[in-house]
Amino acid sequence: MTTREPRRILAAVVGLAAMLALTACTGSDSTSDGSTSVGRSDGGAAAADGGAAPAAFAGLYLTDDVVPVSESETQVTLASGRSCQELSGMLAAGQWRRVDRLSFGKLSEEEVALIAGFGGIPGDLLQRGDRLVFAGLEGGAACTATVAEVSRGKITLDGVGLPGKSPGWVATTRCYLSKSDGALTVSLYFDTEAKVGGQGQVVLSRAGDRYEVEDDSSALTLALLRHRGRYLDSMSAAYADLSRRPAGLSELGAGGSFAGGATLRPDPAATAPDPAAAGPTGVIDLAGLVDEDGGGGQIKVSLPFSCPTVIEIR
């Protein structure tokens, strides 16, 4: 089995569990460049005084060739003729500090584009004061950045060897709304102060005035990583060396007593999505999960999330 096979590429959306199933069980918590936190460049102080930042994201440094194409109070999409590496450096050169980063290392542009369709997006976690945003970076020579507010609060990861409730953040990278049945698909990354993070994709099926998660592998993909540093950095190191399975990585699935759902505000099915408006927020609750490796007993997960926008699909 090679890393080019579609099944393994799609598995990268929720980690590297299936992608690395036949490789050695060792790992690393350092990034590919050896760093865990990157501050502003030497020119950051001067850069902070220039550029026209979007109103909702004061302190972002942007040159005139980086143009906002959509904007709300919780997200802005920036188009540029720059590479993603250049755009990443620019966003961290103002008053926002880069505190974590996800890169896909050894994957090709085609593989990265495929993963992006399932919500797996490389990018930077940026902080200014008590605000935290995720800047998803997509494209080659003409990179687009989607800078979106990150949900903060208590995350529940309850089970053997897990921390229970811990402060953390959740970055919602994609939200798709099905026009045919009203299902909302949410893709996200998260991390906790207890140093357990993860990522996944959850399909919320409409059931009356609620949204439920069906007991089906196509409705839920979720991976956890116990790490020693930061979640995105740790996953970047894993993508940089696909021959090594990260220590502490586990993939979760629905057990025999699984139950999952979410209550959303506002209801995404009430009106057609407005690309300039913030999407629904809520909490995804999943109980009766099990580690697909067969150990650890039942696991409960609760994740706050906030869709920066909602994309309609058929």
C-alpha cells in the first residue's frame, strides 16, 4: 500500500492512523523545522504600523496586493498573488503572533487539494491578546488565506487515559450544508491544555429541531493525538515523515452504545447561507466512542465549534 492510494489520502483528514497502518509505531513531537512557536519577523514592529487590516482583525499586516474578498465579524478571506509561505510570513509580521502551524510536508499538491475538500487545510494558529484565529492557507503561487475566529472553552475528552474536561480551542475549517436533506458537515481541528488534540469530520443529520450523528462510519471520522508540545506542530512532524506513526495517535469510532448530536444557533436550514455572514455555532456531543484499536473502553467527546461560513452542496 502506498501513500498515493485514495483511501490513505482521505484518512489524512483525521490524522495518519490508516495512512500509517503498515509502518513502524514511533513518532516525534517537533516540527519539520524544529520549532514549536514562531513570533514576528525582525521587521514586525515596523510592519505593524503599515497595511490596511480588515476591521474585524485589527493588527493584521497586509500589503496592497492582498485583497479581502469576503468578510464578517468572525472571518475574512484574503486573495493574493503570493505563495502560501510568503502570505503566512506576512500575517505573522504584524501584531498577531504565530503560536502553532500545520503543514502537509511530503504530500503532493494534488493530495493536499483532495484533503482540502474534506476540511483538512494547512495553516497557522495566530494570537493577539486573548484572541485566537486559524489562518487556513490554500493554493500554490496564488495563495488564499481564510482567517477565522477560533472557538475557546472547555473541551471534554473523557475515558481511560484522557483528561476529562480541559480548556482548549477548536478551529472549524469547513462547514457544508446539504440542500437535499439539510445535513451539516463540520470539519475541525482542536487542542487542549492537557496536551491531547485531534481533528475530524462530523456529519450532523437533521432530526426535527435537532441535529444527530448517525452510527455510521461515513458520518464520523475522529482522531486523537496525545502529544508533548502543540497539536498542529506535532501533526506537521508526522506529515514530514510518512514512514513513522506518531506515538499517542488513536482513531475513534462509534461503539455499540454510541449516541451523538448537536444543537445549533442559528439554525443553518432556516435561511440560505450568506457568504458574508457568520455560520452556526454549537457544541458537538459524542458518547459511546471506542478506540478502533480495541482498547480503552468507552470515550466521550464534547467540542464547541463555530462555522466561519456555510457552503451549500447538493
